[in-house]
Amino acid sequence: MQTFLFADLAGFTAMTEVHGDEVAADAVSDFCRGVAELLPEFDAEQVKSIGDAVMVRVPEASAAIDLAVRLIGEVGTRHGSLAVRVGVHTGPAVQRDGDWFGAAVNLAARVAAVAERGEVLMTDATREAAGEALSAYEIEQRPSQSFKNILEPVAVHALTLASQPDVADLPIDPVCRMAVDPRESDERRTHGGVDIWFCSAECAAVFERHPDRYAAGRHATG
């Protein structure tokens, strides 16, 4: 049995539309570098990267969860970064020419696609395999998910980190979805009595043209 972890950048499309391909490419490079720095600690290997997502194999389910927590808490919460979301599944797979194939890989990718920002979403198989290692975390059972080409709905469980102060201590630019350290930015606007921070004057200007649209979507996961 192998545990597969897919992690990607929540809000990547919005950031690309606002800041362009070069900034987006830099964000992906920084994300992949942050992932690579953590892998040795968990005896994990990056199988491949696909756009703004990475596929990782971890021998132990418990280590996969701990790695996911570190990715969200350390890679996805810096000034100028996008939040990370993670999907994890445990099951059999086949290795060929440095890649891994099988239903377990496909399901892990699909689970990641429905995770929210700052969230680890795992299947029953991973939760059972991780065992007591999950006792350190608060786990929430989510409604079963139906996925393309998978016959039965899949039970999923969420380990949500976005609400924890040590993880989500930076405001999010509602336009490009990047984390903003108020000490690093002078761009602040007040809308509906709420202070909103922006990564740049460009994002602030976009907000001013469509304030109701972006104020309503401040907590979107995109």
C-alpha cells in the first residue's frame, strides 16, 4: 500500500489573471522548492509536478498527513504566497519508469481537487492507515463525494488548518488570493467597515472598480 498526496495552490487562476504568467511561474517555482525542502524529513518522493500541483508518494500514511500539515502551515502562509490545499488517499499502485499508476493515484488527485484552501482532505483508507497519528488533529467528516469514473461515493474527512491562528495569521488579498503581510504592504482599503489588505496597488485598483464582487468573495477557495 502506498499513500499519495496531491497539493496545489488555491487561487492560482485568479493570481495568474491579475499578475500574469511570469508571476504565476515564480509562485509555482517557489511552491515546488518549498515542497522539495520538506520531502526528505518524511522519506517522501515527488513523483511529478503538473502545472501548479505536485504529486508526492509517502510510504506511511501518518507521515503523509504530517507532511501535508507542514506544507499548508509553512509553504502556504508566507507573504506573497498562495494558500495550499491537499488531497490524500492510500491504496495499491504500480510503479513504471519513475511514475506511479492506478486507481489510488487517480482518487488522490480527485480528492485534492475538492479540498478547500488550508485544508487536508483524506479518504477513509488514509484515515484508517494513519491511525493514532491523527489524534493530534481535529478531524471533520465531510459529505461523501461522487467522482468521475468512480462507481461509489467516497467518504472523506477534513483536517482544516485555515482557521488556526498560527497558520492563517495573514490577511488574503481578495483579488489575487495571495497572503499579505501588512508590514510588507501599504495598500489597505476599508469596505463595509472591514479593513482589506492588498499585495499591490494594481490589486487595490481592481478591487475599487468592483468592490462588491471581491468583498463577497474574500473567503473563496478558487
